[in-house]
Amino acid sequence: MSASATPHRSCPGKVSLKFLSLKLVETQVDVTDKRRTLVRVSDEHRRTIARKGAVPIDGVLAKALGDTHPYAAEEVVEVLKLVSERLRPAADGPILRQLRNTQQRQER
């Protein structure tokens, strides 16, 4: 279990069980405090994010937009980039920190 795992109380709840069943997260009992469960993004989900994140959306957007002018998809991509920059939080959350730590370890 990674040191960056996020601690949660032991009662996982319906949402956590759904995440577990979809293999989005992995859990482990906290060895220092057996009342807690450590939850982290699964290796399988990290690979899925990396694979899907590497696929350009231009072709899909062009097809979805239909017979508009040739640069419509490019314009939509630029607008989506702008929106994502404005919605991005000032500080990384625990999941993004975990993903970055894992990526850095793999690059070494």
C-alpha cells in the first residue's frame, strides 16, 4: 500500500463497494490503526486512465459535430482546454498526488 493512500473509516458504504467492484480502488487495513481502511486508486485504473488519456478526441468530435466547417473540432478542443484550465483546482488532491507519485516511481 502506498504511503499516499487516503485513510477512511472501516465502513466502506455503497459508493466504495461500487468503486471496489469496478476495480477503481484497492483497499487495505491500516496496520497502525486497525479501525481504518486505506483506499488508493488501483493499478488497473491508473493504466486505464493513461491509455484513455492518450487518445486524441479530435476525430470523435469531428464526427459528432457532423458537417460543420473543417476547424469546428479544433475550436471545440481549444474551448475544452480553456474550461479545464479554469476548473482545475489550485492544489492537487490526494488521487492526483498518488497518480503522480506512481508515475515518478515508474520513470526512475
